[in-house]
Amino acid sequence: MLYLHIVFFTGLFYQVQKSTSWVSSEEDLLCQVNVIRECLDYSLGLLEAIESGNERLLMKECDSLQATINCFSVPRCLGNLSHSYRYFALTAAATLKKSKNACPNLDFEILERFFKKGSSMTCVDNTSVKDICDRKCECQDGGLASCYRVRKEFTKMSLEERTHYLKVFKLFATDPRYISEYEKIGKVHTVVPGKELFFPWHRWYVLTFENLLRQIDCRITIPYWDWTKDAAHWTRGSEIEDVWNPGPHGLGGNGVSPFNCVMDGSFKKGEYSLPQSAGGNCLKRHFNYSCTLRNAEQAKEIIKQPSYTVLRDTIYNDFHQTYHQCVGATLAFFKTAPYSPEFWLLHSFLDKLWVDWKKNNMDSKSDLTDIKYLMYETGHYAWEYLDADHLPGNVQVSYEE
Ligand SMILES: *[C@@H]1O[C@H](CO)[C@@H](O)[C@H](O)[C@H]1NC(C)=O
Ligand SMILES: *[C@@H]1O[C@H](CO)[C@@H](O)[C@H](O)[C@H]1NC(C)=O
Ligand SMILES: *[C@@H]1O[C@H](CO)[C@@H](O)[C@H](O)[C@H]1NC(C)=O
């Protein structure tokens, strides 16, 4: 047990110095420290027991060890730092299970698999592989290179995947551990950047929100909703794949009078509310059934034409403003809009349109490279966000059709 103790307490410093690996490109030290802190919260009793060297005390800590294992079994931020802690949890579990069968029901199979995958991933050159955070990577010289986060179309994701995404979103939005961060990132939208910075600013915004969710599970990316594919039915929630479906894989439907509170789905009144600083109300929707959203034909047209300014103005007015207004209520006001899950599906989609436009118009220039001031609240210049293949923090984003 003394050995475990040492592994555990020296792990942090040891690993920080050694941090270069096949996942290092997007490594996030602070996120990793947070994960370790959080998971170890579950094992305070366990640590005390180890400290005391009292085996009987140790055997009483099976539940807290299981909680620690479960916590470490979710992939979070990239990097090796959490590795030694996973190792600690695994070793402790294996030891306890073996010795006198102290905790016979411990289940650490997922952690074991995860640990192996994270530490000894080999790949075949020129093939594409997924890393522990589900990024799509190219294999070069036996290692991973060029790893992309893949954002998916919401209605094409499996129901399990959708449910998981919404669960993580809701945890971030409601759990006391994260709620102040949720409030803070939404507040950034209090002053909306002008039309000029519409695309790069919102690219930063979606990415930043995505990073926050990835602290809970790094397999998460922000899905997009391409409503243009079936624009005539944008308000529908009755089909299982519909965005507004009331099941755990949907956002719930239109609000209900008199206050337009959403009363079904994962974000219904009583289960979710906006932060106090944004009014503290239920999530509200007020669909305008007379609205027609832009269709696939119009989307195709706009990403084909070469002018950046035409692209920006059309997307801003006809795709973006219209959607905000037609869904209505919480989404219709810039102070409250980011506190609705549909906000992120929308902006992920608009970002995809920008990516698609760029592919079609490689030579077209925007005037964003000339902007010499930092984008509002971001600490970044617009030109840093022009290319989804090269974003700050070594992040690369792609959109699955
Ligand atoms: C990450 O872990 C693997 C396996 O232990 C190792 O090969 C690699 O060098 C490590 N990198 C760091 C950050 O130490
Ligand atoms: C992988 O691709 C590179 C560049 O196309 C090539 O030089 C190399 O031989 C390929 N390696 C394998 C194992 O196919
Ligand atoms: C609903 O949409 C229609 C069509 O765009 C528009 O004319 C009308 O003003 C909207 N109604 C409200 C209350 O915003």
C-alpha cells in the first residue's frame, strides 16, 4: 500500500515534466488537473484509509473506490497527466479485489480497457484512427498526426449519442460544480459582436463552449442542425429523429402558454432553468408557425457564390436572425439565447456553412485579416479563427455530412 501511496503522490510532478506524447497536440493541463481533483474527491475516505495503513478501514471504502474508478473511466481532457491516477485507481482496485477478496464487486473493466488504449496505442501508417477522445486522426510514422474533432448532424446521430450529448450539456448547465462557468460563458453574449465579426467571433464562441463540455467528456463535440434539408417541417417534434422530440434524445417542443415554458424533453420546466443573472426562468419557446426557414436549395446557392460579404450578410440575416426569431422567446433575445440548447446547434451549423463556403471558394478573401483589434471578450484576433483546420490551441474541426 505504501507503494500505491507513492505512485499516487509523485505521479503529478513526474508526469508534468514528461508531457509529450501522441496526444500532446491538444493537451490541456488545467483541465487535467481539474479532472484529477474531481475524481479524487470521491476517494478521500480511501486515501485516509491508505494513509492509516489500516486494512479493515480500507475494506470499507469499496464504494468510494468504485466512484473514483467510474470517474476516471470517462475520457476527459487530452494528455498523459491523468494517466498515473488511472493507474493508481486500477492498481488499488486489482489489489483490493485479489487480497482477501475485500471488494468482490468492484468493476473496473472499462477503466482497464481505457487505460490500455490510452497508453499503448499503435496504428498502421496512412490509415485513419480514433484517439481516446474520439478525434479522427491520421496515422503517420506509427503515431497520430492531424487529429480532428468531428461535429455531427444532430438528426443523424444515434439516439444514444444524442442522449449522451444532452446529458452532458445539462450536467454542465445545472450541476453546482459547473454552473458558474455555464453562467459566465452565456454572459459573454450580453454584448453581441457586430456583423463584421459574426463568423470568427461565433467560431470562437462555439469552440469555447465545446471545450467546456469536453472537460466533462472529451468525446463531446457540438452537433449541428441542418434544418434546410427539411425546412418545411422545422417545427416538427413527432418523429423520433426530430430535434424537438420530447424523448431524452430531443430538445423538447414548443413552449406552452401562458408563459411559453417548455414542458417536455430534457430541458422542461422544473428540470432546467436559466441562471439567475439571465432571469432564472424556465426555457421558453414561441414558435412562429408562419415562418419559412431557408431551404437546401438556398443553402447550396449561398455557399457557391464567391463574395464573403454576400455570404456573411445573407447568413447573418436570412439564416441566423430568422432562426432566432422563428423559434422565439429565450432564443430571440441575445442575453438569454446562449442558455438554450438550440443556440449551439444553430451556430455549429452556421459555422459549417462558412467551412463549406471556404472549400468552394478557396481564393476568395475576407477583410478579416486586416482587423487589428482583439475580438470582444475573446483575447483573440479574428484572423486566428479563419481556418477550421488551424485553430488556436492546435485544434482542428471538421463537420461530418
Ligand atoms: C504517455 O504515455 C505513454 C505510455 O505510457 C508513453 O509512451 C508516452 O511517452 C507518454 N507521454 C508522456 C506525456 O509522458
Ligand atoms: C504513406 O504515405 C506516404 C506519403 O504518401 C508514403 O510516402 C508512404 O510510403 C506511405 N506509407 C505506407 C506504409 O503506406
Ligand atoms: C411570423 O412570421 C411571419 C412570416 O415571416 C411574419 O410576417 C410575422 O410578423 C411573424 N410573427 C411574429 C409575431 O413575429
